[in-house]
Amino acid sequence: MPVQRTSTTPLPGIGVQHDLTTEEQQHVSVVAHRNGTRTLSLYRGDDPDDCAASLHLTAAEAAALVDALMPCHHSPNLLHTNDLGLVAERIELAGHSYWNGRLLGETRMRTKTGVSVVAVLRRAEARPSPTPAFRLAGGDTLIVIGTREGVEAAAELLGRR
């Protein structure tokens, strides 16, 4: 079986270019831009300098594509599952959410869904074990633990407008 060839090239002021030649001799290039976006390019087999298709991805789109390509997990939000039937998952609170600016206790999440909020990620900080008096903000990511059904109900509750 032929070995795939990869290379990495710094692009000063732009980012880094990653090139891969597949077993089928297809040339794929990804430019990781400094602003977090990505450009995915596929090159023609008969002319490796001729770009056949190019796709520009936002950072979120690139993360979603990576998640789809990773067979070891099936959801970008899923953190862990175990034999007890519990999952830990990330739920992002949208800026337009009804709960933006409200107290965590007002959601009555544990009572309504059986899910516990074990941490809130805000910008570059993690706030473990938030109390009911914790004020939610748009862009927060809540780390929750519960059953799959409970987590889905919590995501629905937090998405309420």
C-alpha cells in the first residue's frame, strides 16, 4: 500500500499550508489562515498546479468538517458517554436566547430535564459548578451531564427565544 505524502509550508503573514497526496495520487491542500478560516483546494491529477476546486470555510465550518471526518466521535458537542447511559455535552447559549442575561436557576433545568450544569465556559475562562445565581450570557457554553433525552431537552430549553 503506497504511503500518503504530506508537507507543511509556512506562509508568512497568511498562515500555514498543509498538502496531502493521497494513495490515488490526488493532491489536496488546506491553508490554515491566521484568522481561523481555512481554504480547502483540490488539484487536477494531470496537472498538479491546476486547482480544480477551492472552498473557503469559516472556523466553525472547518470544525464541523473535521468532526465529520473523525470516526471516533459523532457529535462536536459530545464529550463522553459511559455504560450508565449518561452523556456530557456542550450546549452553546445564543446571544438572542431568552435566557441571555437571566439567572441559571430561572431555567429550572435540573427540575425540567434532569440535567446538571457542571461548568460554564465564557470566553477563555471555565466557571465550574455554577450556582443558581450564576447569570448566563450569550456565547456561554454550558457543560451539562444527563441522559441523552435530558440533554436534548436542555438544549431545546436553552434555545427558547
